Amino acid sequence: MSSRDAIVFLFDVDNTLIDNDRFSADLADRLERDFGAEGRERYRAIDKEIRGQVGYADYLGALQRLRGKDSDPRFMEMSFFLLDYPFDERRFPGVPQTIDHLRTLGRPVIMSDGDTVFQPRKIRRAGLWDAFRGDVLIYVHKEEMLDHMQATYPADHYVMVDDKPRILVAMKKLLGDKVTTVFVKQGHYAVESEFNGVSPDITVASVAELATLGREAFPSRTGSAPTLR
């Protein structure tokens, strides 16, 4: 990819950079409007089943399975709803400014889980593809792809910014002092505290708070985890 960076900042997308919970609520409302409560619940059950099978949300795949052999044009309208959803309006405040600030310290990179169609579309629609200058990685299970990530973006140190405790714990266990973990307390995972004794290095209420931090906040270190307020 490029020469080695001093720091690579790895960003999750859903509920870290964009309010995906809001999107999920809008999707549920639209499903109920077009297909009734029964259709909404059928979609939800299909989505849950697919997530269990592949490990990520496949919104278009769930819609396709919901449609089956039905030729109702409302399914085409629902596909437009998904593909044209205004994710730029769901981007959390301060994200562009935070990315610009962190670029003065290292290289910001998106590292997300997801499918190969909807997730890239979501990232581009949110204006994040351009903000990250195309530095985007989308995996099935990102915690299982750290060798590929490091080969693609070699760095002296990594910073993982995520709203999911499970991911942060896995990253710390696998990379140790080579990674600083940042827990963003946004979205439905914010109430979780299942870090299994592996506390995040930094806890913030929003990504925008990272714009206040300097290089000294991200050394290779162990010890207590500061909480920014």
C-alpha cells in the first residue's frame, strides 16, 4: 500500500461514525409501512438468521429472501430505500473534523465488517469513502484479518476505534501493546461492559472527542484507561 506509518487509526463504521441505530429504526418503519407488522417481523427474523450464518448484516440479502418469488413492486421500492438511504445525514457530528485532525498524527483507515455491496455503498453515501481517501477495509470478521490489515497498512502502532467491547477485547488480546483501544459509547452496544477484564485504553462519549487528543494520547502502553468527558 504505502510506506510504514507511525500510527494507523482504525475506525469501525456502524454506531461509531454513523448512527446505524437510527437507520435500523427507519428501516423497520418503512418495512411496516409497506408490508405490515408481519412483514417487518419476517424481515427481522430473516436478518437474524443471516447474521448468525455469515456474521454480519446483509440488508439486501434479507430483502431478497423476504421477497422470495413475489413480484410486488414494493420490493423494488424497498431496494431503492436501502441503496439511496441518506447516510450522510446519519453521520455523527464532528466526524470530518476528527478525521482531519487525526490525519496530522497518522493515517485514518476504515476497518469494518459487512457485505461487498451494501456496506461500501453505505460508506460512500455517508461521505466517508472520500473523507478516508479510499483507505477502506471491509471484512467478514475483522478481528480474524489482522495479518492482512497489517500487511496492507504497516504501522508502528494502531488505534482501534469501535463501539463494540467484543472487538476491542479481541484486538487487545491479539495485538497487545501494539494497539490502543478506544471505546466509543454510542449506539446500542454502549450499555455493555463485558470487557472480560481487558478494559479499553480510552473511553469517549463520541468520536468528536478524539479531535482534542494529541500524539501523546496514543503511545504503546499498558495501565489504567482514561475516560474523556
